[in-house]
Amino acid sequence: MRRSLSILTGLFLGVVLSLSLATPTYAKEKKAAGPKEDRLSGTIHMINKDTSTVTVRKGNVQRQVVYNADTKYTYRNKPGSMDDVKEGRRVICLGKFNDKTQLVATRIDVREGK
């Protein structure tokens, strides 16, 4: 009786240990599945609709963000449009940098009003 109890306890601990080791591996695989986007944040300094660019300024550094028809916009965490992108507003831009070191935006989040 005592021997079967120790065998059952050992099996139970083995199952619990194997499940606890398998869970973090699944979580890491799930996070690594999506491609990570580049991020650029700051204040809108200038908008040029002719070239479809927005100049974002953070401190003394200015960077160009390129937008297109596929770019999604949010304003204060709600659906927005390019009309919400105005000089002086704080933004967070997500996308990928091109060979000219411009961020090609897939999403522009406008954070606060003027």
C-alpha cells in the first residue's frame, strides 16, 4: 500500500512538472509568431500632403513618416482619419523603416489634441 502511494505521488509530480515546463514554451512561440513593427513617437511638426509625409519631432530630432491609403488612424484610442493628424499633436507611429530611414506607417495613433 505504501509503495503504490509513493508511485502515484511520483507520477502526479511528474505530470505537474511536465505541464509547467510546456506552458512557457507555448507562450513564447505565440508571441514570436507576428512580425514586430518599428515605432516612432513625438509631436507633429509639419504635414506635407503633396509627398504624403508627416514630420515627427522628439526633442531636437526630426523624423519623416510616410503614410498611404493602407495607413490606419486612431484618435484618442478610437477610430480616426488623416484629418485628426494636426501640427502640435502627439503621435505614435507604427510601421517599417525604408531605405531612406523614413517610417512607412501602417498605423498612426494621435494621442492628444492641440
